Amino acid sequence: MKEKVIIFGSTGTLGTYLIDELVARNKYEIVACGNRNLNADFYAKRGIKCYSIDLSEMNSFQQLPMENVKAVVQLAGVMPSRMVGYKPELYLKVNTIGSFNVLEYCRKIGCKKYIFTQSHSDVAGLWNTGKLIRHDASRMLNYTGDHAVYIISKNAAVDLSEHYFYDHGISNVILRLPTIYSYRPISEMYVNGEKSVLAYRYLIEKAVKGESLEIWGDPHVKKDIVYVKDFCQMVDKAIGSNKARGFYNVATGIGTSLEDQIMGISKVFSKEGNPSEVVYRRDKPSQISYLYDISNAENDMGYAPEYSYIEMLEDMKHEMNGDRFIHVDNQKVLY
């Protein structure tokens, strides 16, 4: 009998890709858990058990498997990019209390591996330095703005997982996530509660239309760009590794300049033979820069990024023609 892997947040972007990846690898019995947009018929047709779970309600967990669970992966949570307006109490209710409930579930059923996705905003004070940010970097968060209570709630969840490691032997694997690049039909996000469009999706759409692309500020500023399928690879390796414990940066370990980012989008998404014009706007602000060290993921898990930046864009272009999100395509995940 295959061991089970429980995935909370299955209907989100990361959860959708991760379930597809783990089902394809066929090593575990995958159990999908979500709150909104859970399409039971879709999962049933694929032979995947699914459950509607409210993380903030402990009673909701009683319906879940109680034995033979190898790992619990917690992707679920409230994010600023999916919040209309500003409701900070939801961060504490779902991200912190919800994490406590998931850890309690792990303790009660004897599951010894807990994988949690942490925002890289916990080290925001180390961005724009040009130096690799280590997995064990000290917290340097911004205590102002719409992300403050969000990252405080996530940090509290991380601290809870440390407690459950030391008191109950549950190995906590904390995956620190920058922006995870992916394709999903929904391209909107929210900034300070107001609707916006993901910057890279906006640029891709302009390239598809043959419109000009702008490079703002310093074209040589770099950031670490990681693809969703490499995220899935790291989760799979974390589940299978007996050594994995603590923080890991989900990244590539290299920086891609803004100039290379824009030129790549023009190359991959422009009409053949008619690349988008690229305009340099040094009068505009430069992009945020962050670079992450992945050496402990390489050593502990055997992780190695499989997608270069251009390969990522080419795969995203392929994803645009697929039906990966048919189960949630017309539903927006918002709070």
C-alpha cells in the first residue's frame, strides 16, 4: 500500500501543478485538500481523494486519513496578492491558527514530515544587496505596509513548526518562496487591496500583441527567477529525503538581469520574425533584486534546477495551450 501525501491548498496555482507532478511520479497516494473551488468530480475522475477543509476549524480535519501518511504539505494560506481590501485578521486566523491545526493533525496521526511554504518577505531587508541570501539568514522583515501582518502570521507559523519538531519529532521543512513563475489563466493580483496585473504576465501579453516592451531603471539589476516545475521538484525531493529539515530557498542560485528577462519575453512570445521593440526607460525605478543560495537543497535533497530562464518561458508558452486549470478556470481565489 502506498503511503499518503496530504496537500493543503490543492486548488491554488502551486497546488495544481504539484498534484499533477506527484501523480505523474506515482510514488505516493495523493490526497487533495482545499476550501474554495474544490471540484470533487474532477479529482474523482483521476482517482484522487479530495476533502473540503477549513484550516481554521479543527473539526474539519476529522474527515482526513488517520494513518499511513508520509508527509503533509501546507500550501494553503491567505496572501496579500489574493486579498480584496485589507482584512489582516484573516492572516492570523488562517496562516497562524490554521498552521497550528495542521500541526496538531500531524501529531495526532503520527505523521513525521511537515512541509510549509514561507514567503521570502521574511528576509526583505536583505534584498537589493547583490549578495546571495543563505537559507539560514536572520529575519529582516518590513513592519510597515500591507505585507506586515501577513509575514508576521507566516513567521509565527514557522515558529510553531519548530516547537512541534522539538517536542513531537515532526521534521519541518520550510520552503522560502520568492515569486514562483507559472502560467495560469488568471493573471490578476492585488496590491494594497487594489486589482493589478502580474508584471511578467503583463509583459508577455504585450509581446504576444506585438507591442513594445519597456526596461525600467538599471537593466543589469538581477533577481533569482524560479519556475513552478522546479518548485514541484523540490517538494518531491523534500518528501523523499531523510535529511531535509529546516529552511530551504526555492530558487536557482543565479540571477537573471532585467534586460535578459525582457529580451527573453520578446524572443519567446513575439510573433515570429517580428520581435517586440525594446525601449530603455532609465528614468523609471529599477526592479527589486534578490539572489538566493541553494547549496543546502543541493546537499540535503539532491535538488538541481531543471529549467533555465528561456526554457521556463518556452514551457509557459506550451502551458498556455493546455487545460491544466480546467477544474478552477473560471473561479478566482480571493478573500
